[in-house]
Amino acid sequence: MTDTTDLLLTADRVLPGPADQVIADGGVLVRDGIIAAVGPADELTQQAPDAELRRFPGGTIMPGLIDGHAHLVLDAGADQGEIIDRFGQRDDDLLLEDMHTRAAAAQRAGITTLRDVGDSSRQVAYAGDGGGRYAQVTGRGLVARLREADAATGRLPRLLTAGAPLTIPAGDGAFLGGVVDGALAEAVHQRAEQGVDFISMIASGGHLSPGEGPAPYESQFSREEIETVVAAATEAGLPVTAHAHAAQAIADSVAAGVNVIEHATFVSGPHQIDYDDKVVREMAERGIAVCTTASLNWRRIAANMGAERAREIFYGKLRLFWEAGVQQLPGSRAGTANSQFNDLASALELYEWAGVPRDVVLEYATTGAARALGLAGITGMLTDGLAADILVVDGNPRDDLSAVRRVQAVMQAGQWR
């Protein structure tokens, strides 16, 4: 549902989205849930003299934030193993209630689009291809069910879902129900039939389910297997995201033509990280985005390791990606240990700490994220014809990035939240 009355929002500044754009004493005119005009407030007042006026003195109007990496079925507790145990103890109805609460918390923090990269359903059956291979086939994912339940009221952020991520038997993330053993194309087609927005696969071992699967520096799928997934997804009109910590898995995923790399840690052995300039250049050339993910955990890691060492091993790559021209997609990894659904701001602050200019960070979280996720014609920017997904904050985030934490108002598709 949307208002039929024109609504004019004004503030000290409007940040339309791109890093080089700012409108002093600006405004945004909203009509029927869509942005009708953006420009100087006095011009918009003349253009729509009968519009309902909402002023935000001292504030900034900007696009709603996009969180590129979340797990709504998980509860963001202190210990990942305990999070998985609690997940296993909740039935679907209880999980859906929890997920609604988590998504609403994200929206209150200014996140108007939430991309869930690891869903589950627990309705499990097995389908083979006649050759002894099988795909673990799940029912419609919980995020899709949550989105459908919210369709009538539109009270939650825009939700993107991949269903259960593809993984190997006993692999990382297997508890989510997306295990495949060879029948990769079939698994992709099954998800496409369920209406997913993209395909998520765990290309190498990671930290989603500690103690399960290969080590973070080992691949779970070969290049040929990733190519099979990409081909099947392309046929279905779906992008592919690959969770890849291992340097080899990153290289294979890039060569296979995935759309987004999650984490991109470049782990090549026990306690060994080798950033690959050639692979990074190929990412930039092919338009492959990177979602490294971060939460408030990065501050503890930097404090324990020392800032210089933390930049050298983990976080300096954020600046290197930016310098190489790789599109970066901020993600909170919400739901995993100590990663909250209302704290994308911590991820954004890490980019700045690592050396990415503040205005670029803001673009990453709005216009850039929408472009990377195929949503540029829907949201991510304040411009005529896009959804009125709007965040108003106190202060100027271009002067102080922590201003994104001082939320004054959130609008989703023209409705206040």
C-alpha cells in the first residue's frame, strides 16, 4: 500500500547515491511510493506546492542501505556452534517469527534491501539423475516464505533469497540443507523453479559451520563444477554468488564467471594468505563484485593483532580492491557469531578504516550495491522513477560515517517504517 498524497522531504543535504553527487538544501518528492523528483528544496516546493512537507533540519536524505550478505535463519549469538544448535531446535514457524523480527530490526537501522545468502527449509527429499548422483532437494526456503507473507503489508525490507546454498556432503554450511553430490545443474533448476533471486554456492571451506568440511584454504568444488552451476544458472536467468575463502576457489570462481565472490580471503594454506593481483584485475575486467563481509568483530581482530598487521593480512585488500576498480558490495554477515542485523554500519566503517574514501563507501552501500545485484532500475539511488527507499540520518555521513547510525527516519517504497 502507498500514499496517494505527494510527500516532500527536505534536509540540509541530499546524497542521491553516486560518490560525486550532493544537493545542498535539497529535497525528495515522493508520489505513490515512487520518487517523482529530486533537487533543491525551494524548486521542489514550487513544483509541488500542495505536497505534504516533512523537514529534517541538520539531517541528510540518502538512499536506503543495502546489506549484501545475511543469514536470517541464524540468531547472531556469541558462539557459532551454539547458533547452529539453536537453529536445529527451532521449527519453521518459530524460525519465521524470529526472521521477521531480525528483518524488521535491519529495516529500522536504514537497511531497505537485505540479501540472504544462506537460507534453509528442512523439507528434505532426494532426487537423482539416474547415474548415482543426487541433489538434496529442499522445499521452498524460509526467506521466500517470509517475503510472501509480508507481500500484503510490505513491512519488511526488500528480501533477496538464494534458498539453501550449494555445498558438498558434510561440507561447510551443510546444516542448511543444500548438499549436492554431483547433480549440480539439477540443484540449480530446482531452486529456479522455487523462485530464488540468485544461486549461492560455497566454493571453498569457511567458517559458517566450524569443524565441518574442508579447511578454508581448500576448495569444495572444482572449476568445472562451478562452470556447471554458472551455465545452469545462466540458462535459468539467475546470477551466481560463490563463497570463497581459498585462493584457488576464488580463481576458479572468477574463471567460471560467477557474479559475486563472498569473503575473498585468498587463503592458500594454514595461516597463509596470498592476495592475487592477476585474479583481482580479472574481477575488475569482468565486472565481478566482491562482498568481503564484516561486523563489529573486525575491531576486536584489529585490536588483538595490531592495526598494521590486521591491514596487512585481512583488511588492506579493501583498499586494493577499490584501487583496482573492483565493485565492492558491503555485507554484515548478520546472523553469524556477533554479527547483528542492525549493524551494517560496522562494515562500512571498516572500509573507511582500511583506506577507502568515505563517499565511495556510501556509494558502495547504495548505488553500487544495487548495480552489483541487478537492482539499479529499482532502488539504490534517489532519482526519478525508482522506489522511494529512503534513509534520513542526523548529520552528514560524508563528514562522519557514524552518522548512518543516527537514523531519523526510514521509508520503504513510500511508506514510513
